Amino acid sequence: MSIKMKFSVLITLIVLTFFICHHFLNEYSMIRDMREQARNSMKDTSMHIANSFTSYENQTGTGFKPVEGDRTGPDHIFNIVKSLNPNIKEITVFEQDSLSVSFGAYSYMDSKTDHSIIAEVKNTGFVLRKMKINGKTYFRSFYFTESMGNYIISVVYDGEGIQDRISKERNDTLIYTGIIMVLVLIISYWLVGVMIRPLKDILWKVNEVSSARFQQPIRIKRKDEFGLLALKVNAMSQNLSIYMNKLRKAFEENRRMKEHLESFINHTSDAIHLNDLDGRVIQVNRAFELLFGYEEEEAIGLIYPILPESHRAELLHTLNQLLSGKVLPAQETMRVTKSGELIPVSVTISPIRDSDGTIRAFASISRDMRSRNKMEELLRRSEKLTTVGQLAAGVAHEIRNPLTTLRGFLQLQQESKKLALSHVALMLSELDRINLIVGEFLILAKPQATRFVTKDVRNVLQDVFALMNSEALLHNIEFRVSFTEDQCLISCEENQLKQVFINLLKNAIEAMPGGGEIHILIAHKREHISITITDEGTGIPDEIIPKIGDPFFTGKETGTGLGIMVSQRIINSHRGTMDIKSQVNVGTTIHVMLPALKEEAENGILEP
């Protein structure tokens, strides 16, 4: 049923309820009035009969006894009254003592109650009661007055007339009510249709909006509440259209991003798995299944299935650092497959946060390092062979020159059969050069027994300055030192580190034949100690800098090229770095970075 019909029926029911209440009130009032009218009529009739009896007694002088043939007697009076009022069915005159009928008839009998009313009539003078005889309704009145002496007048009134009139009035009312209800239903249906006509437009617009059609607005022709509602619906439709377009774009972007991420996760060669805060696996990719041997269904729900027991403390420490907000780089560790095989992997663990920034899970990306480790081992071996070849070629080249000189002088002396002391000095010089080359080569090639201890790099450099100060003074060179006041503790092999600084300072002195200043700066930078040595020498051309450190490559006439190579090896064994920057005719700066020891770990010794 439409809302229009519902409103119409509701209005009709309200009007019908009003008519029913009105009908009941009218019927009740009509019944009461008709009964009151019957009562008054019966009382008036009884009084008229009583007066007639009194007049008849005064005229005849015979009392209330009937006289035969008298047309003015009680029976004649009764007939006249009944002819004037057809509803009066019977008039009876009773004697009070014996209740015998003196005049009239007594055919409407109700003996059970008639006797009990006599006493009441004497007190009130008039009593009216309702009675049922053969299913019909009648009213009987009893009237008494002192002028009647020992008699009581009773009148029977037909109640069916009242019921007929009531029924007729009720039927007429029902007919009128039905006609009015039909008219009310039609009129209300039309009026409701007129009133809610804008609601149809609004309903149409809502239906359009529910179907995601926002183009056509409602035509507003009214300025009442419906017009205001239509205006708001148009505004809502327009806003929904804007938001829907934005949502479509966002949904499409999210869909593409989801597909991109799923494609990346499922097709990447790195094993990816997600753990909740309790360590349970909640998602894995295909590479995880291939690397560790777990199917997705059996992996989900397991707690750290690929973590060896020996590395559990390491993982917990990493997770605690991530929970504290630190960002950790990839670390190489070991993981175990389903079959129990330990494999080296590079693991990157990242936290996954919700919209509030709370960490809800961890994403682990594991990369199989077996192939890379094998490749690195092959590269190291190849580099060793290459280095050995370079060293062999360099040694052969460097030693051949003095050997050629020695051979020439020996041949010359053999031919002359004389020993020239000047030739002997040159030959000894060449032998010293061979010895120098072999010595530095042994330092580079032969493994040295090292013992790392904790030292302050400032003290190490002070010892080096004491050794090199005299040579610096001979070349008119001054050391300009700037040391930090913070502790600069490092783990080192002191003699090797001194050899590095001696080589660097010696190179700086030789680069300044005209003298000058060498600036040494030591600074503590977070987790490293920075040592910077800057000279004011001739500088190094840019094309030569990449070759520095190669075996037997040198820019000096008497150099072997092994000093920087040895220094770089020592720095690397100390897990440090050495960087060279230079500008021709300006100077050279060598920057050395060594790992610092924290104060709480002063006794920690770096493994060689």
C-alpha cells in the first residue's frame, strides 16, 4: 500500500471514529429523550385519567363505580386516550388492597414485580419500569394520588415503537456515514496526493541516488518544508556525486596498488613472510614456500618456524630495537628450512603499523645468500690470483732492473779483470734496493701475528710525531695538530697503525720539498674516530688517484708503490676506511675513519 493510500485510510479512519462516537452520543441522547418523552406521556396520561375519574365521580355521585351505558365512563375515557396515543396499549385501574382490576384490562401481566411496586408508588406517586413480554419491550407506569382514594392507575406503553425509531435512526446514520466515508476517502486521497506530490519527486531522486545516478536534480517549485527538503536532497546528491567520484578514483588506485603489491610480493625472488606480535605467521609469498619448503596453509599459524634456536635471542633483540623505534639495516644470519637445513640469508625486518602508529606485525624479507656467497668466494679467489699475478709481474719488473745493473757491472769487471770500488758501491746500492723491495713485499704477502688492544689514537699519533719530528725539521716542515678533548678509544694493533701513520706522514713530507705545514685533525664522530692529514705539497693529478694502492704504482722516482697498499690493508683489517683527495699545486688530504669503542665497552677488543 502506498503512503498516499495509507494517509487517506488514516484520515478516513479518524473521521469514521469521530462519526461513530457522534452516533453513539446521538443514539444515547435520543434513547434518553424518547424514554423521558414516554415517561412524561404516561404520567400525563395517568394524571388526565385521574382527573377524569374525579370529574366523573363529582358528576354521577356514584363514586368510581361504572354506570351501564354511560358514554362518559372510565372505559370510554380509556378508549379515547388509546385512540389519541396508539403507543398506549393498556390502561388498568387496580385496587390498592386486593390489586383486583376495577376498570380496564390487565392482559400485559408481570405479576412478579407488580405487587412489589405498590408500596413504592404510595411513597413516590409515580413509578415507571421496563418489562419484556413475549420478547417485546413494554413500559408500565403506576400512578397514585390522594384524589383517587383506594385506586392505582397503570398504563402500558409500547416500547417497540421506540426501538423501531432507534433502529431507523441507526440505519439512516450508517447510510449517511458510509456515504460520507466514501467522500472523505476520495477527497482525502486527492488532498494527500496534492500534499505529497513533491515527496514523489524526492522519492524519485532518492531512487536515482541509490542507483548512483546524480545528473538530474529535483525541480523545486515550492518554498515550504518539502521545497526545503528537495533543496537539501539536491545538495546531498551533488556532494555524493563528488564523493563517489573521489571514492571511485581512490578505489581504482587502491586496486591497482593492491595488484601491484601482490604481484611484487608473489613474483619477487625474496622470501617474504609476516608475523604478528606473538610470532605467528599470518602471510607468506611463493618465494617463501620455495626457499623454506613450507606450503602457505601449513606455515600460517606457526610460531617462528624458520628460526633456529641458536638465533632466537638475536631475533628478540632485533624486534625490541624495532619496537623502540629504531630503523635497522639488513643483516646476514642463518635460517632453517622445513627439512632442517641451515641456510645463510640476508634478513630485513620492518614494522607494520596501523593508522594510530601502533606496531601490529612485522614483515621479514629473506634473501638466499648461498649463491652470492659462492660468487664472492670465487671473486675473492680470482682477485687473489690477479693480485698474485700483479705482484709477481711487479716484483719481476722491479728486481730485474737492479739485477741487470749488477750483471752489467759484473761482466764489465770480468772483462777488465779489475775490481772498481765505485762499481762496488753502485752494486751494493742496487742490492739494497732489491732487499727493500723484497722486505716490503714480505710485509704485504706474509701473514703477520697481530694482537689487538684498546688504545687512544691520540697517544698513537703522539708517538709517531716523536719519531717523525726530527725528519720534519730537516725538511723545514712543521706539524699543526688539532685533537679533540673527547676520548678516542679504538681497538688496534699499535705497531701496524704506527706504520700507517709513518707512511702517510712520510709521503706528506716528501711531497713538500720546499717545506711548509702538515695539518693533523682528530675528531670523535658518533661511532667513528676521524683522522685527517693535510699537506701543502705538489698534489696528485686526478687521473692518478684511482691507481694509488696498486702494487708497484708510484709517482716517486725511488718509491715502490707498496707503502700505500700496505697501509690500506692495515686500515681494512681494522675495519676502517681511507680516502684520498688532492689538488695539484694545492695539497693532498688523506681521511682515515676507524671504528670507535664506546665507554661502556672499553675492554672490547676488535677481532683481527
